[in-house]
Amino acid sequence: MDRGEVTTVLVTLEDRTDGGLRVWSENLPGLILSGRDRARVVAAIAPAIKTLFEAARKGARVSVRPERPLHEVLPQQGARTVKVDVRQDRVVYVVEVKKAA
């Protein structure tokens, strides 16, 4: 049985000056998300990665998950009350691609 391909995508999450969040990946061209609603941006990461992999591998079954829970990586909203330099975090997403039957 073919177990498929497993790879990882390193995603950068960066605070925006307006309190929102910007997301991109240097190793997955096309992954660029940004918005004021941090929760919506975070929720869109895995579906965006999945869409990009499915487009590149027609007919493949793709599953995507963060390597560790995002609440462990991202601070709670409002955790910083003083504006300082923009903060960046990196999250690894695990991508499993199985060939179409």
C-alpha cells in the first residue's frame, strides 16, 4: 500500500501594526494571508496550504495539520499591551499527500 508523501511547510506568522496578522511561507510560493481578524487568518492557513498542494498535484488527497497546537505558539489576543517591535513566530505544518486511486 502506498503511504504517500509527507512533507513540512514552515509558515511565518507576523503581527501587523494594526493588530492583525500576516502569514507567508518562504518554501511554499503562493501562501500569503493577511487580515485584521487574527483568528480568521489562522483558521485559513491549513485550507490554503491544502489548496496549493491540491492544485500542484491534481487529484491527490491532501491533509494538513500544524505540527503542534497553535495556541502553544501564538500568544493570547491582548497578551501584549505595550506596542513594541513586530513579533514573528514560525509554525511547521505537516502535509500528507496521497496519490489519487
